[in-house]
Amino acid sequence: MGAVAVTDLYKKGRLSVTEGEFLLSFCNNIGPVYFISFALPSMGNPPLLPCLFGMYGIPLLYGIVLRHTRYRCKLSASARKTPVLCQASYEKEASLLAALDESVTASLHSITKLGGYMILFQILNVYPSLFLKQGLYPGIAQGLLEISGGLALLQDTSPCISLILLVFCGLCCLAQTGSVLAGSPFSLICYFKNRLCLTILCALYYVVFFSVTA
């Protein structure tokens, strides 16, 4: 949803390219409802607060660090170049019915497109089980493809690995993000590099946490 929000704000003129690129570096994460109601119970309910910090706190800190290092000059320059837009300049005057129709149409389009990628990667998830039959490997391989299938297979055998896979989100999520970013100036490669950095940072955190609490 982070990528959807960023591209929508960019198209409405509320964000510059630099601002959108900065937000994409840390805000496109698994939704908290999915994380708390499905992911954590499937792992046997590990401690909530440390898991929430790993999933959302570390990306936030990563974004703060980027804001004051890599993007410090870029965002300042972007703010000077981009004029402040008033409400009327980027929002169309439309009736409630027209706005509702546009919202429903856009939602159905997004659900159909993103759901299509989920179906495709669920089909691809059959192949790891054919070649990897022992230990955690089938679950890890499926999680790298599509996160829900991987979590269902891993269950509570290794919460640490499941949480790391959740940060990465899987190749299905990467394909969905690429679909959302298509037609915008935002780089999928840049997003992927930041996602890898976040995965490494969160992996270090979770390995240390589960080692200490074991």
C-alpha cells in the first residue's frame, strides 16, 4: 500500500520524484492488520512488541537515517523547487457520486491486478516442494516467492526466519510493486536495493533477539 499511496500522491502533484523515492525506501511494508492477525499467530505468537519494532520500527529508523544522510541535500533542493500547491490545484471538483465511482473503479483495478500476481506466484509455489523436501528449505523457498504460502508451510518451526521473510515480502510483492510503479519515474531497482538493506538490518536484529531470548 505504501507504493500505491506514493504514486497516487505524485500524480496529484503533492510529492516530487525525490520525495517519493525517499518514502519508497522505507514505507512499503506488510500491513499491520495482516501482520498481527495472520502472520504472528501462524508463528505461534512470538512476543508482540519486539516483532512490531522489527517490522516497523527499524524501517522508520532507516528512513530517518536516510533523511539526514543520502537525502538531506536532495530533499532540501526538491522543497525549494516544488511550489506549494493549494487544495484546489490538485483536486478535481466532482460530485460525491462521481468520486465514489472513480474510487470503486480504481479499487477494483488494483485488486484485480495485484490478485493476479498472487495467483501466479501461488502456482509457482508448487515447484519448491517438488525439489526441496527436507527441513526448512521448502518453506523458505516458498516465502521468497510468495510470503503467505511460505508462512503457512513454516508455521511455528522458525519464527526468526518467518519474520525475516516478512520484511523482504517475497518476489510476488516485488512484482506487485513494479506493477504499481509502472508509468511513474520511480525506480524499481532503487526500491529493491533499499528492501535488501532493510532485510539485512532486520535479519541482524531478529537473530540477536531470538538468540538472547532462546
